[in-house]
Amino acid sequence: MKRQTLLILWTCFLDVFHCYENIAIKKPAYQQNPFFQDNDTVAASNAVDGRRTNMKWNGGQCAVSASGQTATWWVNLTSIHSIHHITIYYMTNNWIWDSSSYFARSFLGFSVYISNTTNRLQGTLCFKDINFSASTIPAVFNTTCTLNGQYVIYYNERLNNVTYPEDYSEFAESDLCEVEVFGCPTTGFYGSNCSNPCPDINCRYCHLEAGYCQGCKPGYRGHQCQLKTLACHIHFYVYYLTVQPPPAVSISQKTCKGR
């Protein structure tokens, strides 16, 4: 009972008591540059296994990457979900977390994207670090991100011929012990415990706090999804003539449904 109570407190915003479910747990995950290939101890899936009691690189609870110019990790929520907030537990190696920590410096400048594909540039930027230093970046990072998407993508870079702040590490890494994505497990709902249906009947996704529509069901459009999408069909008819010119003429006829 004590453990259950702590979990509720941890996953709720206590000011309004909005509780959301961790929709990333046990979902498929990917790491761009795994520290070891095909090794469960450092696998990408460790960052969504629900374990975060051992933050050491070889503790079997963290997704550990090799160093590179870019670092990407993502979780596939398996379908488009309404997201409220994201919590990231960085790998600390169980060391003191301060400005002397290499890991603190390796996370500086990171970005979080929400996308419907594995391409971050096709998605929406949720957070971009431009202010943290090695002494201010937290070991546990939280950000509100009221967006809809299937993939949550963590990205960082240390590109050649680019000057980075003094605190930044030389290489990019994505050493993540847990990434928790809180939102609604079922689309079409919002509010406390995701219990309120979206106000607009044809709305597929709505803002988790305010309830306004953020995406329509297929076949509908408009600010409140009140308009049907026009289904237009172009028919081409080719008539073969027996005289010259020309040997063939094409005529188009346009019919639309849903006006």
C-alpha cells in the first residue's frame, strides 16, 4: 500500500491532482549507437522497463550509448497518443551529480521531439535545452508537453566545426535510465484521469488540460471538426477517333461528395 501511494504521488501533479498513465512502459525502443550490440545490459529497452533503482552503466537498468557526433533514442508508443508530460532519469553511474560529473555535461543541449514517425524533423519540438549548465541540469528532468504523437525522440549532437559552451562534453551520448511518458492510454479523452470525452464529437485528439481539439477523426476538418472532408474523384475518359487530328482526346469529369 505504501509503494502504491508513492507511485500515485509521483505520477500526479498535486496542484490540480491530474493523474496520467505512463504510456511508454514496455514499449519498443531504439538506440542509435548502443554501447554494446545485442547486449541486454545496455539495451534501449532498459529506459522503458520501469526500473530506476540502479543508475550505473552496467546495472542493467539503463540504455547506454557509445559516443558520437549525434545521439538518438526513441520509444514507439505503437499508436498516436495524447501526451501531457515527460520525465527523464539520466544515467548518473551512482556518482555525485554536480558540475564535475561527465554525465551531467554529456546531456547538455539535448532536445525532445514528438513525432508520428522515427524522423524527429517530421515531428514537433517539445523541449530544447539552451539554458542548463553542468551545475544546473537535474538528474531527473521533467517537462510538460501537451502534444499528440506516436514516437518520443531524445536527441543530442556535438557536430564538427560547431562551437559549444565550455560545459558541454566533447561527444554526444544518450545514456538514459528511464523515460516516462505520461498521457492518456485511449484517444478522444482529456482531463483528470482522462475521463472526459473530447467536447467535439468528431475530434480524435484534444488538449489534455483545456479540451480543445488538436486533431480530427478521418473524414473531418475545421477548428471544431465540423466540416466533412471533400472526397473528390477525377474520371478520365478517352475517346478514340477515326479521323485526324487528333487520334485521342481526354475529357475530365469531377464529382465531389461531402459538400
